[in-house]
Amino acid sequence: MSIDQGQVRDALRGATAALSMTDQDVDRMEALLHARIHRRRTQRLIATAAAAVVVLAAVLGAVTVSRRTSSLAPAAPIPVDGDIGVWKGIDAAFPYIMVLRADGTVQAYSLSNGLLSRTSVSGSSFIPFDASAGRHRVINNTLELNNVIGPDKDCNYGFVGEWVGDGRARFTEVSRTGPECGSDPPRPPFFMVRLSPASPAGLAYSATETGPVATVTDTREVAGTWLLRGTGVILAIGWTLPLTEVQYSLDHKGAIDTAADDNGLITVPSPGQVILTSGSDSACGPITLNAASVGDYAMTAQVEADPCHRFAGQGAPAFTRVQ
């Protein structure tokens, strides 16, 4: 190694010392310099190449600093009523649904049964879950959730949320109380998206897998919570015993568990045919779907009748399972 090349290498190490660069990174940069030097052995070229590498290192350092500081940017402002509606956890730390209501109450659910109408449906033997709820509020651009009843155990949780934007928020667990809370450490921070009313993040929501589909033959195959793709319409279908009537609720405004647009009974009179019949107090006729197919994460059908346009005028609705 010549004196000049040694100076270049020392300059490289000095310029990159404050960056997250390994010895291998420096070696690669030095090799590039040597290739240039061997082609044209002049002092000016060495100095020019070294200066160029130093400039490149400075640029890389600026990019690194920019990336590190971008995560520290203040949270986006929470739009008026932007927190109200049906939210879905998209991380394993919290894969549940939460409903934040306009009256300041909040409830988390692990099953579609919890989302079904609180009003009785003629002929249904289903008794809905208790709707006891915690509270939510926005304080200093932070979303506070208190006394949220655990969807998976007898434990009440407290969360604080940071609005990310476009109907997304990042939540952190800050408290838990109850007989089944245990001594486990707090769950890691998790993200949620608002599905209903529709938000940009909700419209883009999709299951990670679709899997094969098969013709619907029984209501148990479609039980769960579904999002009509490209909309904020949520369809909750109850889990129940075989040969018993099954309740559904359908809503687009984020109030499916307390004031759904429609609720009633769902039946599968023949393979591929699904009928949703509104409760006795509804003026809407039944929704009839044909060629209905379902898989683990997807459901599709052809609309024969939707007199009240519950499915946003779609003739071939496609649903994504969210729970």
C-alpha cells in the first residue's frame, strides 16, 4: 500500500466512523478507489476520488440521520370523529376488533357474536353478549382508552393511541386490572385500522391469505365478521349450534354492535344460496345471494336481490374475513 493509498484509507475510516458502516463496507469503498487509481495513477485522481467518497459518506450519513429522526416526528392530528367506528388490530399482539362509539364508550370483541344487534330478532334464540364498555377520549392529540374489557380474558386494559393517519393508529398498553390479568409483561405496541366508516387504510385492508373457496352449504361456514371489499360495510354472522337460526348484523357507519343498518336472520336454503331476512320491524325485503362460495378468508356471491342496497349496489360482492 503506497503512502497516498494509506492516507485515502485513513480518510475513509475517519469519514465513516460516525456512520453505521462495517469494515467490509469500508473495504468495498477502498477497492473502488484502487480500481480508479490503477487506471489513472495521478495525485489529482486520488484526491478527487477520495473527496467523492467522503461526499458520498456525508450523503449517506444525512440519509441515515433523516431516517432516524423521521420516526420522532410528532403524531398526525386526529380528525374530528376520526376515532369513532369499528377498528381492527392488524398485529398478532392484538388481532381483535374494537368499536369506539360516539358516546365515549369502547368495547373489544374476539367473536362476531359480540357485534350482533342488541335488539331482539323475531324467532332468534341467540342472546347477545353483555355490552358493558370502557371509555375513550382524545387528550392533547392522544387517544386514551380506559377500562377496555379484555376480549380474551377477564381483564380490563388501558391503551394510549397515536394517530398515524389515513385511518391508522398505533396503540400501547399502559395498564391492566382484573382477576385473569396474570403477570405477563404488557403486550408490545400494535397497529389498528378503521374499517367502518370507511377510511383509506380500511379500504386497502385485505387478508394475508385467500385460500381455496367452496360452495356454501351451511351457515356455520360463513359465521364470522366480514368486510365488503372497497367499502366500509361490515357483515357480522353469528356462531351457533347446528340447525339453529343464525343472526346477522350489517352496517356501514361504524355502529354495528349498537345501531346496525340492518339485522335479522340468515339461512342457506340450498347449496350456494344465502338469504338475509331483516327483522320484523324492517321495511326492507330479504337479500338473496346466489353462487355463494366461502373460504378461510374470502367469500363471494352474486346478488339476486338487495332491495335496500345494503351491499353498496355491488352485483358481485366480495368479502374479506376480519374475524
